[in-house]
Amino acid sequence: MIAGPSGVGKGTLVRRLAQRLPRLRISVSATTRPPRPGERDGVDYRFVSEEEFSRLIEAGELLEWAEVFGHRYGTPARPVHEALAAGQDVVLEIDVQGAHQIRSRQPDAVLILIEPPSMEELERRLRERGTEDDARLAERLATAERELAERAAFDHVVVNDDLERAADRLVAIIEGSPSTP
Ligand code: ADP
Ligand code: 5GP
């Protein structure tokens, strides 16, 4: 499972991974966050209402969930269980809180933290993406510092400096692991 600060390039890397390793299943999270321009329902996220998200929690349909920057995000359990039962590896792109929940429920999950080359570069990428106003950007950078302080809890740390090189390292980790969220 892949975690790391907002803007570090997780989404970009996961899309790259899906191209390189077509047998990988990529988990599509449910979220109460509104879609950004270009995001597609069912592809980038399953966009749901607050009521629907509460129902998913109560029905036990989420493997983990967390509140991140004022919205709720969670991993639908069924696709993950189905893929693992079929012997497929699954990639979850989640935040550090979610990574801790998965770790306690699925001790053999492989946890990978994606790090930025520097905090300055992280800020540059967030600004370049252009999806956050200044207050939200500051909040994401402060959270990034806390998340990166937890690197010892991860099995692997990959620096997303050059996109292709970082994708190569992820492929090597996944190919070397018997079971992968
Ligand atoms: P996340 O999913 O972690 O929030 P994104 O995948 O949306 O991050 O990436 C944030 C921004 O950084 C995007 O504009 C993306 O194009 C850019 N980006 C991602 N990886 C790299 C990289 N290795 N070098 C330069 N820019 C990158
Ligand atoms: P964004 O709004 O930028 O797409 O994502 C914000 C944060 O939510 C990121 O840190 C991302 O990893 C996290 N996130 C996305 N999906 C999930 C999920 O299913 N569970 C958890 N715990 N976090 C998620």
C-alpha cells in the first residue's frame, strides 16, 4: 500500500504502475470530497454523499477510513478481498492514518511511503497542481511534516524525484513481494 503527503505524486505514480504492471488491481477509494476538474467518478474516486459514506461505514463495507483535510476517504473492502482471493496484488493509495489501520488488520501488507525530494519541491508540486488555495496548501504542508516523521513505520521509502526512477523502484518492490497492499 502506498502512502505519502498530498502532492508528493502518489496518484501520478500509481497510474504509471498500472501501465507497467497490468495485473495489478488499483483500489478506487470512496470519498466525500467533491471532484476536481478532470476527475472521473468510479475511476479516480467513487464520489459519495456524507450519508452514503456513513452508510458504508455502518455496513462494514470499508477496510479502513480516515478524515483528511475535512473530507472522509475510505477503501471499499470487497474489491480488495476479491482480488486477494484471486491471487492478485492490490495497490491502495491512502493516507498515513489509513496505513496504520491496514497494518493492524492485515499484518502482511507491504507499506510504502512516498517522499518528496524536499519540502520546497513538495510545495512547488502542490502549487503547480493548482487545486488548493493558500490556506489548504499550508495545511497540507504542515500535515506532510507529520506524515514524513512516521517513516520508520513503513517497510519501504521511495523518493519521488524522477518519476520513471521512482516507478522503477516501486515495480521492483512489488515484484519482490508475495502479497501487496
Ligand atoms: P498526490 O496524489 O500524492 O496528491 P499527484 O499525483 O496529484 O500527488 O501529484 C502532484 C503534482 O506533482 C502533479 O501536478 C504532478 O504532475 C506532479 N508530479 C508528480 N510526480 C512528479 C515528479 N516525479 N516530478 C515532478 N512533478 C511531479
Ligand atoms: P486528495 O484529496 O488530494 O485526492 O487526497 C487527500 C488525501 O487523502 C491523500 O493523502 C490521500 O492519500 C488520502 N486518501 C485517498 N484515498 C484514501 C483512502 O481510501 N483512505 C485513506 N485513509 N486515505 C485516503
